Amino acid sequence: MIILAATPIGNLGDASRRLVEALTNAEIIASEDTRTTIHLMRALGIENRPRLIALHEHNEVEKASEIVELARESDVLVLTDAGMPAISDPGFPLVAAAAAAGVTVTALPGPSAVLTALALSGLPTDRFSFEGFLPRKSRVAYFTVLAREERTMVFFESPNRLSDALRDLAAALGDDRRVVVCRELTKLHEEVRRGTAAELAEYFAEGARGEICIVVEGAAPATSDLPTGIAQVLSLVTEGSRLKEAASEVADATGLSRRDLYEGALAARKG
């Protein structure tokens, strides 16, 4: 069996009883950084000396089959440096390989930076998306693709790139989009800073320290119906815009289909 175990994201006191028990009894542990695992076990007062296997982003694909075969005979405890394995951390290829091979996978739930940041944000939690780490380049284009996403969005980002990322977010989603930056969650210097993208970009202009989660308000639901959208397209055309450009502009603003707007306005003009 493969056991995915969540580890503390900052505060050692968040280690669950089940995690301590699993670490105490484990014969095999596959972990993102074996040194971190050793440190965690020492900090928890665990004297067990299991077999340790490094499982990180550079070897997890090639190691997956080996670990799956081990799990046919013995339980394999899987850890990352912090939080739940397979959530923007090593583990997904292993779980996929185990599922394909018919090997049981279970989990010891626990700390999650994603859910902690979302809960603290004060933004809607009924529907959300986790987008992982932000790209280092072309962030404005990346955010533009998400401009009409109505769910609350959660991102990870490096503290060194935080201010630039927030400026790019403001450029793509608007200066007034509500954003929450969660820093050093569960740790001594935990900070939850709320504001607009532009305000927070300025606040963190001098940089930040620690682990960063960015929670972003979703777009307002599209309220325009197609007939209203077509009327808006025709109004823009009357003012001098080309039909195709007008349809695109209204589609971006309302979330309606460019094709439906174009064809509807074209039909209305012919009629």
C-alpha cells in the first residue's frame, strides 16, 4: 500500500497523531528531501530508522515503478517537505502509476497551504481553483487567459517575484480586483494582507520573505444575454468599430461567444 501523508507547512504542532504513528512504524519512506524527513522525525522525537528513498521532481517518473513494486509487499509512506504529496509537489506520477497497477493508495490528511490560504482570505470559498506556481515569464498573458474565471483562484509564488506578479495581475485583471497575499502560514510571522492587486503590488514593492500564497477574487458572472450583447455590438459598429472588433470587445466584456455575437449582429444588419 502507498500512504500519502501530509506534513506540517510551518508549525510542528500541526503534525497529526496518525502522522507520528506512521513515521514511528514505517519501514519504507519515499520523501521529497530525505534530510527534511530526518529532521522532522528528530523534531517529533521519533527514533525509527526506516529505509529512505528520495522522490523529487527530477526522478519521480523513473522512481514510480520501483516504489509501486515495493508497495505490493510493504507499506510505503510518501512525504513531501510540507503539505500533501501530489498537490503541486512530487507524488502525482506515483499515484497514477499505482492506480494503473492496481496498488492501493490511501492518505493521512493534514495541513494544506492551499486550503488554509483560501479559508483565511475572506473571498468566496464555495467554488475555487488551484493554479499552482505562477510562470516566471509571460505572466500578463497567463492572467489574461484567466480574466473571465469566476471561481476564486489560489496561486503559489516566490517572494522575490511577488510584487512583479501582482503588477502583472493588475495589468491583466484590473487594478481593482480583490487579492489576498498569505505569507508564512502557521508560522510565527504569519501575515494575511488584503487589498487590490495594485495596492498589494505597492505594499510588497520592497520584497517579501517566506512561503507565499496569492488568493484572487473571481470575475463577476456575465450578466448580459445574447440580444443585449448583439445590441452592444451594433452600437459600437455605429460608432465606427469594425464588426469583428466590436464582437470581440463585447465578448471579452460579457463572456458571451464572439461567434454568436458576430453572427447575430451580422444577421441583424442584413435584416
